Amino acid sequence: MSDDNKESNCFNDGLLHITVLVISLFSLGLGVIDLRLTDSFTLVIMPYIPALFLSAFIFLSGKIYWIGNRQSKISSKIILLLIYPLVVKLALASGENIDLLLNVGPALLFKELGSMGTIIIGLPIALLLGFKRESIGMTSSICREPQLAILTDKYSFDSDEVRGFFIVYLISTVLGTLFISLLTNVLAFLIPLHPYSYALASGIGSTSMSVAAVSSLSAIYPALTDELLAFNAISNLISIVFSIYVYIFISLPLTEKLYNRFEHYFN
């Protein structure tokens, strides 16, 4: 049997799909886990985090004999199929909420330009560490789902750019929530801005990190919990929608241009 036939048969691999189903049901059964580490610091673990680690453990351990390199390759193709509904959802959401972008104040819109820091600071560091095209996916954004959809559509799921994206995506899934929770706590104590300002600022376009940040704020200002959640939610929605346009027209082209301009200096 040819390799192509073997790979196509993996679409009918019942054990693979059952394994994925069990992992998904287990992770969804755990739900959102709130770990209150201190009175003012809550670590929020979303269901996909245990799913990621459990899947990686099963593959790397080799204990499950029916999960191997062949299943890994075909799973990447299945993921590609599953990403396109996300692309459609994001397109509909961005179009549906275009009036929202036109009506909000400039501060909420310009805060999205803060993502330029990932390019200006991150790209030189990635090149110094020896990354090539992966650095485009790693540093052109905060590496969340909207950017994944755009990268996959432009470069394909098997590209170096998407591999670089997932390096940051997986690390920030765990460390990002810790970092933004700690940062929110520290800034709230050191810089006496209104809690609403921090709630708006923490809506960065990542649900898990935004929830982690606003949970820390709610622990500090329990009387304002409902208002903080509301401001954070609308800010996060605006960031998700506006980040799509910023990423397509500014961030990704700028990262690619800077990479082509400076990459040869780091060889």
C-alpha cells in the first residue's frame, strides 16, 4: 500500500478519533479551573490546556501504540479543515461588529497598536536565537486564534510560519496567563489608575489571558466585579475584531518586510 493510501486511511482511523474524543470530553468535563494562589491572584486554566498537555503526553510517551507519527501527520490535516470554520466565524464577527469599531473611542482602537511591540522587540530576539521564517509567525502578533486562521490561510498549516506561531501559542497558553495575572496585580498596586482602565487594558484579544487578568482585578476590587467583567468583555471583543484588520494590513506585512530586510544580518 502506498504512503498516500496509508495517510488517507487515517481519516477512517477509529482509534485515533476515539482517543481525541476521550481527551476532549475529559478536558471539557474539567471545565474552567480557577486556582486561587493568593487573595489577589487567581490562575485560570481553560479546558484546552489539559487537552494540549494530555495529547502531547500520549504522543511523546509512546504508551498508546495506535498513536504515532502517521496519526500526527493526518491530525494536522484534520486541524486545517477545522480551522476554516473559525475563519468564517471571525469574518462574520468582524463584519457584524464593524459599527462597534467605528463608534468606540480612539483609545480602545489605538491600544491594539501596542501589539507592534511583539514585532519591534520580538523579531530581533527570534533572529538572534537562530529562527528563520518561524520568527514571522512567532513575533507578528500575540499568537492567538484569529492570527492562526490568517497565517494558515496565507502560508498553509505545514508552513514554518505556523510552526513558529505554535511555539509561542503553547508557551503563552500557560505562562501568558501567569504573566498577565501577575502584571495586573503589580500595576494595580503600583500605579493608581481607575480599575476600569485596567479592565479595558486587559482585554487583549485572548480569552484565557483576559479572564486571568480580570479575575485578578476582581479579587482586588470585589465590589466592582460586574463592571470589571463588562468592560473587559467589550474590550476583548474589540481587540479580537480590530486585531484581524491590524494583523492583515499592518502587523503581518510589516513583520515580513522587516524579516526580509534584516534576516541576512543574523546568518
